[in-house]
Amino acid sequence: MARRNVEAKLSLAESFAELAEAMPLDRITVNMVVDQLGKHRKTFYYHFSDKSQLVVWLFRYELACKLEKTFAPGQLVYEASDDRYAAFPYYVRNVDEDGRIYNALFFDAAYSCLERRRAYYRNVLSSLGPGTLEHYLLELYRPALTEDIRYLIDQELSKCSAISREGLRMRVDRGCSVAFLADFFTGAFISRYIQRLNYAPIGRTAEQVSPFENVIHDSLSWIIRQEVARVSSALDDAKLPAGVTDAVCAARAANSRCATDVADSLGAARTADPSSAADLPDSPDAEDPSEAAGR
């Protein structure tokens, strides 16, 4: 993006942000934004289609600047499908030597961008639903968290045998509910940002909660590890390929119910006719007394 174009957009966005710190967004007009700069309203529409696009652009631009200064190029994540922001990194994937995703520094960097314009973003993020920045952030980061979850599943499955890996993958995907986890944790960190903007003291950083600073990805790792262990144990117990495990479990359950029914019937017979109890074996393995005496 040409530097001159960026500067023009930034001047419009900062004019809007200044107004938004003092009044509700729906009261701010395009004329108010350009009048502060001595520009014509056509200038605004040359760069932005509406105020919502301006809000998103300012966030993406300032976040990209922060991420590019803080992280190595290889750690930066870009959108592949949106040409408008293709040049702006929006996420970071920091993987250590053990395969652990450590993204606490990204979440802190993203929050510092919001904190820099605290009053503005407090106002902007007070609006929820379609067309708002809050909704845009949910849609932006859900796919990124989904990719992280898939990566963590692959990492955990890599510790299993190649023979059972694909069967495990299907069962783990179903058990973990990847879409649910991505929705839940994306909503969690965005909601936390909004809470901090409204209630947390200025200057609060991840250092104050250092034992939990990587809570999102460490929690995801734990959930996935437990699910892989559970599914793997179930398959090992069955001693059969993953594809037939469900059928075996159903058969075992049916046999168990039959055994229970037989035991209940025997018990009922003893209760109804005590004299016949001696004729009913206590168990399939009960020894014949006459055989015992012969020995």
C-alpha cells in the first residue's frame, strides 16, 4: 500500500477516533470527520465505503504495525482471502521447540493496541452484533484458533502409532468438537479485552497474571491431550481397529444386558421357590459337590 494512501487513511481514521472518544458513534457524521481536516466528504468515500470500514482499517493497521515491530516475520500470520488487508498481519503463531504454542505475547500486543486508544475502543466495542468491530474480531480470529486446534491435535496424534492415527483422528475430532472450542476460546479472549477496557486499571499487562498468561493454548492442549488419551484407551481395550470399535462396544453392552437379565431371573426363581434354590447353580463356575467328593 502506497505510503501517501496510508497517511490519508490514517488522518481520516484519527479524526474519527477523536470524535468517537467524546460522543456515540451513531452521532458522528462523515461531514464532521472531514471538516476537522478541512477536506471534502468525497475524500472520505475515496478511501472508505462507510464508518464501519474505517473502524476495521484503523484496528488492522495499528495492530499490524505493533506485530511487525514485536515479532519475527516467520511468526506473523496474514489473511489469504481478503486482498484489502492482505498486507497486514493480524495474528502470530509462536511455537517452541517442544511443539507448544506460546501466544501470550500476541494477546498482550493486541491488547496494547486497544489500550493505546482506550476511550475510543471502549466506545467502539460497546456495540455488539453484525457490522460492529466486536463481530468482525470474532469472524477474524475464529479461523486462526481453529488452525491452532488442528495443529495441537496433529501434535498429540503424532505420538501415537501410524496404524491407529487416522481412526483416532476421526474420533478425537468428534469428541473435541473443534468448532465449539474455536468459538468458545475466541469469544473468551475478545470478551476479556472488552472487560479490561471497561474495568481494568490502565497499564495492566500479562505480567500480573503470569501463571495464566498462555491460558488459551495451554487449556486447548490439555483438553486435546485428555481426549486423545481417552479415545486411545478405548481403542486399546477393544483390541480392534477404530472402524469396528463402536460395533464391538454395542455387542458388549448387549451381552452385559443379557447376563444381567439371566441373573435377575435366577434370583427371582430362588425367591419364589426356596426349595428349588439348591437345584440352581450359584454361578457358571460352581463345582459339583459329588465331583469334589470323588476327588
